[in-house]
Amino acid sequence: MDEALAREQAALAAIRAGGPAVVAFSAGVDSTYLLALAHEALGDGCTALTADSPSLARAGLAAAQGFCAARGIRHLVVPTDEFTRADYRANDGRRCFHCKSALLDAVEGALRAGSVAAPGAAVLLGVIADDLTDWRPGMQAAAQRGARFPLADAGMTKAMVRERSRARNLAGWDRPAEPCLSSRVPYGEPVDERGVRMIEAAEAVLHRHGFAACRARHHRVGAGPDGAPRGYLCRIEVPPADIGRVAAIAPALAAEIRACGYASVAVDLAGLESGGFNRLLAAAERTP
């Protein structure tokens, strides 16, 4: 048995031993794989719960609904209120902590309401071993509330999750990482619903032009006397190999992205860096 399969079996055993569970399901690669394992291990004792938040792209919500419908998995879509929380909107580097707190509030509400088949069900999150080396305050919030991370506990990496997802014929096993839309806003700049809708629209433009792996980073430009931004810059990140393709259609692409509400558009010549704002935050915290 190869290592990835052995670790999968360990994760399955842990899920089965833990009894009925609610899986936080965003339709990303990791949560899709975790949900597939939980459904195999627990059957009707497994419930998928998707947080319906402005930071979740509508395409992601549709994918979550489609996956659960196709496999007959009980699926709850529950609104979360993080955008009403001042700590979340302030985006001070612990945004994910407040987001996961809102998610766990929603899960606990569903449990109290009897929307989940088994009261007291465990909460499972698709945290993987790779996440343990990144800045993830959301993991802290989830752990404090008793959530479990069976993939990380089994030592499963992103490469292993993709390998086993492919072996299981899970759609999207090779999909690029798609963190929440709020992650496109630099720490220290406020997050709001208008901004995430602009980000979603800009990334939809990039997807239509064939850029599957991309980010539309959302930056405030200047400020008026009242402190309101004078406009917004969209900083495009794509893999270095795709920058030439962006340049080839730059005028048309810029026009489409400006139509999403941006005053200007730029391309980051360093290329796509998933979690780039986390790196900058970590560097700032190390600076005396």
C-alpha cells in the first residue's frame, strides 16, 4: 500500500470512530475529498454544511450544491454573519479567526435547530498537513470550538489529497486552490461586500479568458477628506508562464476588469503567489 492510500485509510478510520459528523464544505479540493471520505465512512451520519457568505463565490456555492445532489449527501446551506462583525471587516490579520467563529456559530445553530440528523455531531474541517506551516488563525478558532482535522491528523498533504481524489474520480481534483474572496484584500484594508463582489467579477473575467489559476488582488487607491478610497486597483496575479498571454490581450482585459468597478488594472510580474498576503504579514511581524 502506498503512503497516500495508507494515510487515507487512517483518516477514514478516524472519521468512522468519531461517529456522526458535519463537514464544513466549500467545494474546494480539500473539503470535497474530506466530504467523500466522511460520506463513505458514515453514510447518512454525514451532513455537509456550506457557509453562504459574500466571500464564497457563487460558482463555488453551485459546485457544492451539485456535488451533494449528485451523491445524495445531506446538504445544509447556512448564511453566516461575518460581514456584520467589525473585527472581521477590519481585516487586521486575524480575519480568518473571526470567519471560522462565524462558521462554528452557524454549525452550532444548525445542531440546536435539529437540522443535522445526529445532535452533538462532530465538526470536520478540510485542514491538511501543509496548512500547519502557514498562518491560519482560523484553525485556532476551530480547534478552540472542538472541530477536528482528520486529514491533517493523518498527515495528508495537498499532493496526497489530489492523488487520492483523482483515484476516486472526484471532479476538480486538479482545480487550482481557491481561498475565499476576502483573502484578495491586503491586511489592514477593510473588507466589505462591494469589494468581494468586484473581486469575484474580475476573477470571472480572467476565468473566461482561460486563466484557471489567478487572483484579482483588491487595493484601495488614495483617500478623500472623509477617508473613503478614491478608487480601487486590481492587481492581477497569474502563473509566470501565463503573463505573456495576459500581455497579449491587455487592452481588452483591462477594459473588462475596469467594467467591474476598478479604476486601474496592473499585472504582478512576480506571478501568482497563493497566500502572498500571509507571507507579507509574517514578514511585518518579524520586523522590529
